Amino acid sequence: MSLPPLRRAAPTRTGFECDPAFVAGQFAAGVAVLVAAIAAASALPRLPWRLVDPVLIFIGSHPVVNALVKALTVTVFVTVHVIFLIWLERKFAGWMQARLGPMHVGWKGALQTVADAVKLLMKEDIIPTRADRVLFVVAPFLTFMPTLLTFMVLPFSPTWVAYDFPLGILFVLAVTTNISLGTLAAGWGANNKYSLLGGARACAQVLSYEIPMAVAMLSVVTLEGTMSLTEIVKHQQSGWNIVAHAPVMIPAFLIFMVCGLAELNRTPFDLPEAESELVSGFHTEYSGMRFAFFYLGEFAANFFTAGLAVTLFFGGWMGPWLPAPIWFGIKTIAVVALFMWIKWTVPRLRVDQMMGFCWKFLVPASIVIFCATAIMVMVAGS
Amino acid sequence: MSSLTILGAFLSLAVLTLFPAVMVISTRNILHAGFWLLPTLIGVAGLYAMLDAHFFVVAQVLIYIGAILVLILFALMLTRDVMNPRAPQHNRLVTAAVPTCASMAALSALLLARHPWPTGQPEAAAGAHDQTVALGRALIGTYALPFEAASVLLLAALVGAIVLAKAPQTEPPSAERIDCTGGEK
């Protein structure tokens, strides 16, 4: 008896072969999108903004209306930009793994996330029988709310900031720690051992990495002498922090990035939802819209951490030719892409490695950098 | 802002602080009691905000919610034995605790009643930046010694916690599963 000879599968087109025409087409499309975006951006100041002035004056003169409009704007932005970020993440993952990513819904799969959001909205709302119902229901909102609040102080331009809080950095630190309350509630509420372990890990991780992150941010505060995020950007007029004060700011930025990854629960720090050991950690039991809230919070935090890095180290909204918010967006998306690059390159750490790395290396290193910055400022001041 | 807006803000913050505070001591599920602390502490932060104490708003959220509340919940989750909703809610020390609390309450009430509350238009508070600078100077200048003493106290607590955690366990922790619905349906 003889087996039929092995036959190679017919070569399929993945788009990653070196087909010059294909690559040229992709490049041309990219350039066209970029040119269109820049044209649209430069047309923005020429629009008849005067027509909306009365509305703006009305909003500006009523504190309560003002606050509501700002809160609504921030909420809408946070919800909508995540749709784009999730699409970008999938495309990026596809690119890193030599596949195409979503391609079918909309142009290059651009509407895939919208379709997914609709699907999540329509799914059955499942609460496990023995779950702690109240905590289970509240947890997704507890996780999402702090992230939403942080966007209130993120300066997109000198004027595009919902609330220019003079203690902006402290506010950010205070609010982001509260995410761990939501993960604890989710981990406990589901009454599932994987959830509980994931929740406990997430909480321990966020609390530990908060410390070196805060000290790294404190170095920037010492350098600039202010905690206001807009002031910090304005002080970088003569040069980005990471260039102008490179000896201390490059290590500070590296510590900030590592801690940021840990706070975002992204690989290599995705231990709270490690699929291979914990199913999916604290949101194992969640589905439908509640699950979507966790996802929303996670991706929004991604954009926020990138935006904070840009504000602290890369001159925020500053840049030539283009309007300030566009520059802020470009830089932030670049840092988000860096997060994605790391996520799809590096494997996961073990729990003991994660804790040891934070307490034995990052905390002392951040304190050394903080002292170095303080000495530098004192020497420059005298 | 008009005085009506301020009154409305104050009343809603007071409700936000007091209602969950009552829930904290009345709920049977000790973990729920921990989570009820969250709105109470946020309400206190809001009251600080109404007093233009910017730094305290953020410090309240950072320390009380971000650190202390999270640690309380963490500790509760690790010691599941105390979470049995059928356990009695008062302990053996109730006879000593009631007079202590009553005398504390009476003393506080006396102090509050004697305090000359300023009425009329208060002068504008300093900006958040100036307030923070002044507080920082006070903490490492005038009040450096009490500040450091507090640090030593916290350090002692930390060392004590490590010693307790390192102590050999006499009996293994019970793995009995507890119904965390709190007995309510």
C-alpha cells in the first residue's frame, strides 16, 4: 500500500512577498493618506470658527454647563479613539506576525472594531450564579472611571485641556492607582479562582510599579519646578526634556516606560491575565458589554500613558508647521506603536521575576536618578 | 458661583460621604463594607475641593483610596475566615468600646461647638501651586521632626508586619469555601 505523494499547498498570496508593485502600491497609499491628513489639518484654522463663538461663550460663562460639556467631550473622545487603537493593534500584530490582520469589514478592516462593538453590545449579559453580584456589576466601571478621569488633565495643546490642574502629575498618580480597586472587585466578585489570582496579581503589580513610576515622574517635576502638565510642556520650548537633559531624562524615560507597561498589564507584564496559566485573569467570567468596558479602559490607558510620556519627555504638542493637537497625536501614536512593538516581541515574565525586578532594581534606580536630578538642579541654580 | 450652587454641591457631597459611611458599619458583608468606604473617601476629597485645599484633594485620593483602601481590601481577601457573613457583628470588647467612643464623640462635639466658625466672606485661598510650595516648605522646615517621626512610625509598622508574616504558622489556613453572596439572594 502506498500513500499518495505529499503535495505542497498552492502558494497563497499574503502580501508579504517582495512583490515590488504591491510594496509600491502600499507606499503610495500611505503617502496619499498622510498628505490628505496634513491638508485637512492645515484647513482646520480656516474654517468659519466665528459662527460657533456664541455657543462657546454660552458654555464658557456657565460653570456647570462648562463642566458637563467638557466631561462629555472627554468621554466621547476616549470611547471613539479606542476603536481606532484596537484596529491599529490588530494590524500591528498582523504585521509583526507576517499576516494581514482584519481585512473584510470596511477598507483594510477599518470597521472591524465597530462591528465587534455592536456584537458585544448585543451579547447576553451573563452573571455567574455564585458571583458577588454587586461587585461583579460595578467592577468594569471602577476600572474604566480612573482612566477616563486622567484624560481630564492631558494637554492636547495649550488650550485643548479639559482642566489645567496645577497639580496635574499628582492627580494622574492618585487617580491611576484606583484602577487596582476595580481589578480587585472583578477578581473577587466573579467567585472564580483564576479571577481572584488575576485580581490579586494585578493589584500587587500596579501598587509596586506605581512607586518607581512616581519617582521617575518626580525627577521631571524637580527639573521643571512645576506639577502642571501644560507648564511642563511650555518649559520644553528650548528643547525636549529627553534631549536637553539627556543624562538623567533618558534613564527616567526608560523607567517610566517599563512601569507604564506594567501598569497597563501589557506583555511582558501581562501576568494578571496570563492566558497560559490564568485563562484570562480577572476578567475570565466577563462577557458582552462588561468585558468591553475592561478593554476600553485598557486601551484608553494605553493612549494616556503614551500621551503622558510625550508630555513629560518629548515636548508635548510642540512641533513645526502642523497645529498643536496634530503633533500631540502623531507623537502619542508613535509611543503607542512602541508599546505594541514591545508587546508583540517580548515574552512574559514570571511572577517572582516581576516583583523582584521592581523592588530590587527599578525602585533603587529611580531613586538614584531622582537624586542625580536634584543635584543637577541645585548645581544649575547656584 | 452663586451660593445656591455651593449649597447644592455641599449637600450632595455630604450625602455622598454620610450615606456610604452608614453602609460601611451596617452591611453584613465585610468586603462590601470595604468597598463602601470608596464613595465616603471620595466625598471627603470633594469637601476638601470645596475648601480650595487642592493638595489635600489629591493626597486624599492618592493615600486613602489608592493605598489604604486597596490594602484593607487586599488584607480582607487574604484572610477569608473573617468574611463569614454569619459571624456576629459585635465583638467581646463592646462594653469597653461604647464608653470610649461615646466620650470621644462628646469631646469632639464640645470642641466643635466652642470653635469660633468664621462667618461672612472668606478671603481668597492661595493658588494650588503656592499652597503646595508652602506645605512642602513647612514639612521639611518647621515640622521636619514630627514628619520624620511619622516616617519612623510607618517603618516600625512595616518591620512589624514582616516579622508577623515570617512567624511560623501553627495551623494551616482553612481552605473552606465561603459563600460570598453574603447570604442574600
